[in-house]
Amino acid sequence: MSTMFAADEAKRLLDAAIRGEMPDELGRFGPFGGRYVPETLVPAFERLDAGVQEHLHDVTFQQEFRRELREWVGRPTALTFAPRLSEIWGAEVWLKREDLAHTGAHKINNAIGQAILAKRLGAKHIIAETGAGQHGVASAAACARVGLPCTVYMGAVDIERQAPNVDRMHRLGAEVVAVESGDKTLRAAIDEALRTWVTDPAGIYYLIGSAVGAHPYPYLVRELQSVIGQEARQQMLDQAGALPDVAFACVGGGSNAIGLFYPLLGDDIELVGVEAGGTGPGLGQNAATLATGTPGVLQGSYSIILQDDDGQVQETHSISAGLDYSGVGPEHALLQATGRVEYISATDDEALEALEELCATEGILTALETSHAYAAAKNYAKRNPGKRILIGNSGRGDKDMPTLTKYPARTRKHAGA
Amino acid sequence: MQVHERIGAALTAANEAGRPALVPFITAGYPEPADFISTLKVIAETGDVVELGIPFSDPMADGMTIQRSSFEALRKGVSLKWIFDQLDAVEGGVAAPLVMMSYLNPLLAFGYDALAERALAAGVCGFIVPDLPFEESAELRDALEAKGLGLIQLVTPATPDERLQKLCAASRGFVYAVTITGITGGGTGLPADLTDYLDKVTGMSSIPVCAGFGIREAQDVAAVGRHAAGAIVGSALVETLERGADPGAFLESLRP
């Protein structure tokens, strides 16, 4: 399935990734990644890179990080068997419950890790971007926890559709800045955060929310999120008695997916990333970056992006703000190009349907982002009966109520009929 | 003489005439695509070198004015291909050497070899790429230099001395000294310690140094001109065009 590399090159790159040799010292995952940033930020990125190398795997950092994950975030999160869903799908379905982490999504793993790092690096102020608001809430909470002021950049469109999270950020002490430029969603919020960082590269720490951007962010975020896959792997062995046949995760920028997949890369497990198929396959109708995009440079790294023939980045559509992004982390681009991970998409409607089914069968209101992974897993189960399926349940759906109220609950209607 | 050396020659000629060089910036095709070439000709009469902005969907180093101009130009169909076609059609060429300012992705999409070829034919002497740090620049630099075109390096007040030395040595045409730690279009005036910084860059560079970001008035041009070869004026000129005012008269008003 790899179109980019010859088979032996794909194998060489994948083996290097599995051995933990990606990214290289230039921040490259094979051809992807790198550091494409304004000159003003180059010294800041060099300091960050040096700080990551010094602290991330330092014993005292890891002790503090692990303690916060255990005592403040509430890890390990549960691995839940889904008996009713399993019966309907004709599969054995297990859910890795990141929705049970503090603040309601996997985002907190990265936020608290980077907040601890920022404190160690002497930052005076933390800035963050957010799409669905989950990373904004996680950053606000983490900054309160370590005692640093926090400003969150959020697209005006997202502020409207994720109103409950905006209020949560305010209450957690963060300032929320509405971004009115560009597409007014996650991409514009990242652009605006970068512009702000340029004004004070020494004092500001940019707490990026996904495994995207210039080196070392894709690496840093992967390392902090890998706790998802490490726990899930052990829990599958303990509770299911075996590893899954296949694992699904939704992909926007791709932090929860890389967190789940990375520790499973060397195992005999099919890995499937699910992007937002939106309302259809046309440019601008979806956010299926890996499925339909081409290589390019966006917001600091060389990866796959949704762009036109002139290299202009295209606006996206997804019902889920967290997947509504025209780029994707460079490591996903490598995992796709080597054929190790398959990237497919699910539409808005499929995601809504999956969300309802999970509510009705297992009593879990999952996030609209996560619902895309369920929709794809269900289709897979139909074609491959009897498989053991692991789904990264990346976040909870409470934040989506303003969107969900626009759609009548089909299951409730059926129950009353 | 390499094509990129025309840039430095034009800047030096201005200095030899006893004045700081003026480098006006416009976003190509903004506010109206139909006025692009006529505007370009007017500013090339006063400007010693002209910087043409290629619109991009994610101008992350730019403030509101350049963002607005970029998004609007894209909405009206301006593309790099269109810009080259327009430049090719100019009879007798433009009075000043041209440099293009573009984020990397439109150049990547165009293809570096094709880019260098069309740029050379269109009278473009060099490129400024604000999201391409030196470490990632070898491929584009090689493609441009194969045609005698230059890649202009930016330096900033945050650039450490050792790196400054490296960037000055690598730059072609001129060294673009960003005056502030920030984005384009800042309205708060030039920093107090600017002169030391510009003197340092000028001292390190064997080619002319032009200062840009936050230069809006004649006094800014004069202040910068005492410590650098020239001044780059972007947002203030774009705002002049937005008001429908005469860009030639505005540029004349910047002359000390």
C-alpha cells in the first residue's frame, strides 16, 4: 500500500521507527518532520530541544510526571470490555478509556507533562491553541496545577461550537483569545499562537496540543502520550489474555493515535487511524488529510496536508472540532508511507450514529472525535467477524452537547416508536 | 555579475547617492489584481529594490495587515503562476530589481527548478522565505543559485552572534534584519537598542543590510538608514493602497 517508498526502504524506515530511532537529530521521521519556523523562533526551538533532551527522560522529571499522572490525572485509565457492542458487532471489543482521565480526554497527559517541563525551563507564561477545547481545558488545568499563567488561542468558529469548554477554561484561570483570522478554527489558532510566541520567545512556553508542528514537538507529544498504548498493551494481556487483532484511533493532528499506536508498532496488530470524512470526498468537505492530501509544509513540519495545486492550505469540514485540521503529525505520514498504519475516514453521519450506538449499548457518551474510530471499527467488524478490537476512547462527549442537540437522538426516537 | 548581485548594487547605488535605500513591499495583486502591474511600476520608480509578497493561506510571521492582504489576494485568484504570467507581460521590465517574499509551501508546490527558471525570466533576483530556517534551506538555495538567484536570510534581535555570523555569510542580495522580536505590522515604534543591533549585523555582513518590520514613517527610515543600507516598508504601504492613496507619493514622503 505504500506508494512513496520502495519495499526495502519502507521496511528500513519502519524498523528504525520500531527501534525508537525516529525522529533523527534533525527531527525527521524519514522524509517527514523537520523544523520550518520563522528565524525569531529558531533559538527558542533550540532551547526547547535542549530542554527536552535534558529533562524528558531524566529520573526526577519522570518521577514527577508519573506521580502527577497517577495522583492528579487518575491513571491508569480503565480498559473496558464492551459486551453489548461486541455482541451486535460480532467481535470482542475493548475500550481504552481516556475519557476517564482528568478533564475528560487524553489531552491532559501531554498538557501536564509539558507544563512540568515549562516550569523546569523557567517559562513565565504558557500559551496554547485549542480546537475542540479539550487541550485548552487540559492546559488551563495543568497551568493552574504548576502555577503558571495560561492564554489559550481558539478559533471563533470553535468557540461557538464548544461553548462549555470555553467556560471551563475561564474558570480554571486561563485567558481565552478568540481568533478571527484565517479559517477561524484550529489551524488559525495555531498560527496565532505562533505569532504570539514570536513576540517573546524567551519568556513564553508554547504548549502545543497535538503531535504536530516543528521538531521537537511531534516527538515530545508522542513521548508524553505513549502512556496510553503502554497501559493498553499491558491491560489487554491482563484482562483479555491476549493482544488485540486490530486497534483503532481517531486522527486529527494525531496525538491520541500516536500515543496508542507507538507502543504497539512492533506487535502483530493491525493499526487503523480514522480521520474525519465530513460530508463527502471533495476538497473542503472533510478533514481526511492522510487519505486525500499531499506532501507539504504547514506550521513547522513537512507532512501530508490538504492543499490545492498552488500549495494553498485548504479549509476543512468536520462535525468534530478536534479533527477539523488540514494537517497531520509527521510521524503519521511516515507510518502511512511505510504501510504500517492504515488511515481511513468516517463521515459526520457515521460518527453521529456510532456515538448513539455506544451511548445505548455501553452507557458511554463519547466525544464526536472518538466516534469516528467507532464508526470505522464497526465497518471493520462487519467484514472481519470474530476479531479482538481495541478502540482508543480518546475523550468524553459532554463538550459536544451544543452540537448534538442540533441532531435528534435516533435511538430515543426508535425506543418510543 | 550574478543576478542576485543586482540587488546589492541597487542598494549601494542609493547609499552612494547619499540616502538610505528604500525597499517597498506589496502583496502581489492586492487590493485589486487588475492594478498589480501599474502599482508595481509606480513603486519601482521610487523603490530601489521591490519586495513582492506571494499570498499564502497561513502567514504565521505576519500581522493583521499582511494577513488581510494575503487572504484577500487569494480570494481574488492570485497565485504564483498568475504573478509570473503578469510579470512576463511587462514590456521593458520594471525599474528596480525584484525579490519575492513567500512562505515555503507555495514554492514547494511550484517545484524548485521550475521556480528558479520562471523567476529568472520574470526579472526576480532573489527570494525571502520567512518559514525556511537556514538548516532546512539547502535544496531551495541550490536550485536558486544554479540560476544565479539569491536566497535572502533573515536575522533577528533574538539571533545569537555565532548564528548571526553564519546567516550573514549565507545570505545573498542583502541581509534582512528584522528590527523587532515580533511579527510584521507592529505599531509601537522601533526598539531603543536598534542601532547597536543594526551596527552589529552591518559589521558582520559583507553585503548590504536592510531593516524591516515596524517601519512606517520618514523618521523610521532615517533612523534605520544611519545604521543599515536600507529600510523595508511593508504594512504601511499596503495600508496606503487599501486607503486608495497614491503609493508613489507615500514612498516619496518617506525619503528623509
